[in-house]
Amino acid sequence: MDIEAHPDIPHDVYPLHSLDDSKVNHCFVNWMMRFNDVLDAEKLNEALSKLLRMGDWKKLGGRLRFKDNGKLEIHVPISKGLEHRTVFFTHNSHDTRLEDHPIGRKFPKETEGPSVQTITTETRPFIARPNFPTFDNMIRQNEPIVSLHVTTFADATTVALTWPHLLMDAMGGHALLTGWSSVLAGREDEVPEVLGAREDICRHPMITSADDSLEELKVEGKRLQGPSFIMFMLRFMWDKLWNSNRERRVIFLPKDAFFRLKEQAYREIAENIYDEEKPPFVSDSDILTAWVAKAFTASEPNNRPVTILNLMNARYRIPLLAQSAGVFIQNMVLGTYTFLSGKAGSDTVGSIALQHREHLTEQATENQGLTLLREVFHEKDAGREPKLLFGESNMVPIIFNNLLKAKLMKVVDFSPAVVRRGDAGEKRQNPPGTMVNYYNEAIGPGYVGFNIFNMLGQDFAGNYWLMGTLLPRAWVQIEEALSKLKRQSEYDDLQGCYIRP
């Protein structure tokens, strides 16, 4: 008996939580992972399917259903007699090497120096199965929530994992990859426990209880509401109507190039703030954010101000969540804001990085996170979608999703599924069964009209992989900035004055 043919049998029901079931999350997340080994696709599917039958991991193996009030929940069959498919698995294979395949060779790859690489729509057959459903059709057709599409070549494998965003955020995906790797290796005892599958930890009394001493949002004075919100939305729609389509590209930034950028940023900071005892701190992500924001702001006409919306994960900022022993498979993303003037395009990377760090330090505290969460819940409980917009009414927003801390390229270990090594050369940097790179692929409409930049992470060689969905004029500025890094690299090599990290 097959569950797909009998949707009305008894089910175990899991709720979607406060930050999950939102219209903006009715889109799909797709991680397109590339491996330089030939992997056994059936073993990958068996391990993932097994994981989604364990404990509350089975929440990810259910089906989305609408409740009477229009909200969504997840149904999992409770009868053991059912052949319950937890993953929608598809597999294609090719006898050619990846680089010899007319489309496979177009995947983002490591290059000799810094590069910008266009993500072509021709790779769509490797991203997901044909006729991949819309969000509504997936529910209507009673299909598994998680999809796995594997393509094997003579020397490589691509693994595409897809889920609706309302299921979980990137750190939930991180936990999924970790558990999947453990099951594949036969180490089920190492699979982390899923916490809060039925009760939303973000609604815990320690988070939601009323507290008169709770501080005001640091960005409250920049809130867009009333006439200013209307003006922003009118400009946003005007820009969406008249701008050309945004282009999705991947940036490969070798570690040498990044260290030059980092040295430059610290020199620029030191020129303005000199303190030997306590020099200002900026992180790698601050520097990368500043570098992109400088180019992005320079590309905007009429000196319009720019607001950086940083996606911040509550798991790291609220002790109740950070100190938990298991994993949370849900959405826990909040935001912090950095406000740049329209002249920031002529500022230094160092000064923008320092400004970004100061805004982040001020807003990414436990109390600020609690205030933001309670405000979101207040709006949702009143039946409204939260509208947390801050900045100037004529601003241009850009969303930054920083996944450096997740180390996604290093968390996956599919070595038990390696059939043969695809790259056996001495220059290989990554262990067998691990990722060369990955990127986020778009399935469905996604966030149309938004400027988005993803810091995907570092590979095993220490190189940075970044990705953006930006207007062509912004890519022109970013490519000019990359060319400048290349020229500096060539000059330093000729002079012999650069010590490689």
C-alpha cells in the first residue's frame, strides 16, 4: 500500500512554527553541490531516506497539508504498513567527464585568479527533475517535501537538494547534511536530536514573556511606516518596472586575493584609527560585505542611500537557543541593518567594514534579538505579515546572507558512497567524498526584484565562494573591483613583495 494513493489514512501531524509559515517562504531552496568523485546515487538516497524516518527527523519526510484556517502543517503516516517515500529521488548518469559535457562544463569552477562566472539556465536539468512542481502543486500532488536529484559523470557527481523554504533555514539544512553524512557512514548514534519539532522554541516564555525593561530597537528611528513606507514601495515598484533583469553569478575569490583585500582594509582602518593597544576588529565577512557594498553603491545612480539587510540567525544570538544540545529544524532568521550614504561608493573598504561591524555589534545582542522576535510575533498574532523595513524612503536595499560560519563545504562527508575518485591528482585539496563547491539555484519565482548576495563559504583550499543576484550595472562595478585585485596581485608577484598566507 502506497501513501501517495491513500492520503486519508491516519497521520502524525507536525506544526510549522511562527517564522516558517509565511508567504515569503513559499519558495524553494536548492543547494547545487559539486563533487570531484563518482558517488553511488542509490546509497545517498537510502541514507537520506533512512534519516527522515528517525525520531522527529521524520517531520522532513512528511507531506504539506492545508488546515481549515489556510495555514500549513506536515502530515506523516503512522501506520508501519505503508511504503512511505520520504524523499523524491531522481538520478541521471553520463559516460563523459564533467568538463567534456557541453553543459556540465558550465558549472562554476576554480580559476587561476579571481573570476565572476554566470549561472546559465542551461544547467536546469542538473538542478531538479523535469516538471518540478510549483509550491501549490507539490501540496496538491501530495509529494515529498525534500527532493534529491543526483547526476553522475565519469569523473564527478552533482547532488542537488531542494526543499520549500518554510521547512527550515540554512542552519537547518546544515543539520540535515550532518545527519545525512552520519547515517551514510553507519553512525546513526551520532545523528543529533531534533528539538522543538512540535513546540516552537522561539515561543518559549523566556523569549516571549512581557518585560517592561526590554530595550527599544536601535534602528527604531529609521523605521519605514505610513507615508515613508508608501514612498519606498512606490520607488521599489518603479525600479522593478524599469530596471533590467537581475543576473545570477558566482564569484571565485582565491585566498591570496582575499588576503590582499584584508590587508588593504586594515591599512585603511589604521590610517583613520590608530590604537596599538586595541586595534579595531573587523571580520572576514565584514570585509567581504564592505567590498561588495562599495561596488554596489557606486553602481547606483543619483547617489541613492543603500541599506544592507544582514540575515542574522537567532540560534547564535539567544543563549536559550545557542546552548541547546540538539538541532532546530525550522526558520530562525532575523535581520540587522547597516545604513550607507549614497557616497559610500567612493569610501574605502576599510571604513565601510568598520561601519558594518559597529552596526552589527549594536544590533546583534540578545536583547535586540528578543525585541525583534516579540515584534514579529505581535504582528503575526494579529494576523499581519511583519513589515520590518528600516532606512530612507529612497533607499536601495541589498540582502546579505552570510553562510561562512556554517562551513557547508566542509560539513558534508559522502566518502562511504565514493565509487571511484574522479580527481586523483597531486593538486587535489579536498578529501574523497567532500564538496568542491556549491551554489544556491533558483527554482520558482523566489525573491523577484531584490538585490541578494550570498557568502557561500570557503573550500578546502581556503578560497572564498560568493554569489549574487544583482543588476548588470552592479556586476560591472564588481568586475572592475576584481580586475583591480588581479592587477595588484600581478604587481606584487613581479616585485616579489607579497608573502603568501
